[in-house]
Amino acid sequence: MQQHLSLTFVAAAIVLIIAIPLGILLTRTAFRRIAGPVLAIANFGQAAPAVGLVVLIAIFIPSGYWASIVALVLYAALPVLRNTMIGIQGVDARLVEAGRGMGMSNLAVLLKVELPLAVPVMLSGIRTALVLVVGTAALAAFINGGGLGLLIVTGVNLYLYNVLIAGALLIALLALFIDWLGLVVEHVARPKGL
């Protein structure tokens, strides 16, 4: 369980560190023209079958744990990136202009107007990514990355269906718990008045 949580939260932290700033950057005027190609690259992680992606990355990274982390990051980056962009682009242009009219700099408008109003959409993407990572982390067992997927693999290989079902249930319950926790955080972090 601890190893599965480690895979989940390390991958999620890396996704947040990469995808949120990148999503913000791609909504700025100077970078809007490269948003399409960047989203196409991020779509590759989602379009590729998860098992294939994990195994392909394991060819290049010998550590099963880190190969799993890289695969999970590629797999979960798209929802966070896309929702960050959608959230910021969905802010009413009149509010942005009002901020600029009050003398705010571009950074102040971003931090005080755009990001607070984009938070609900961004949190929805983060929640989706976390649930994807929890479920997909089970595939780390195929490349010696650890996690609860070991129970599933062991159950299949040794025809121990109780072990197989226990592993699947633990992963499902963990995903449901993470989803519920994300919903609570969404509710608490939502700016007042929205």
C-alpha cells in the first residue's frame, strides 16, 4: 500500500509541477500558437495504451519504480494541462480588462483574477489525474515497480483469486477515497462567491 501511495503522490506532484505552469504559459499571448502541438504531445500519453507505455519506458529506464513514475506522469499530464488552460481561457474577458483598467500588471491579473476564477476547473483536472494515476499505478507491477498491482499479478499467476480480488478491491477503494478527497478539496478551495 505504501509503495502504491508513493507511486501515486510522486507522479501527481511531478504532474502538478509541470502541467500547471505549462498550462498557464500556453494561455499567454506569446505562446498560444504552440498550444496545439504541446497538447498533441500530451495527448500521446493518453492515447497510448497504459500497459504499452509502461513497458516501453521500462526499456529505457532500468529502475522499475522510476520507469513507472515517468509513465504515470505522461499518462496523467493531459487532464491537468487541459483543465488549467480551459479554466484560464474561460475567465470572462471583461473581468481581465477590469483588472487591467484598475492598473494591475499582467502578473497581478493572472494571480488575482484569472487563477482564482480558474481554480474549480483546474481542481477538477487534478482530481481526474489523481484517480487515473491510482488506477494506472497497478501496472507498475509488470516492470518491478511495486504497488498493489503485485497482488493482482500474483493472483493471476498463481490462480489465487482471493488475492487477485483483494488487490483489485484495494485499488478501487483507494481510487474512490482519492476521488472523494479531491471533491472535498474542490469544495474547500473554491473561491467564495462562485
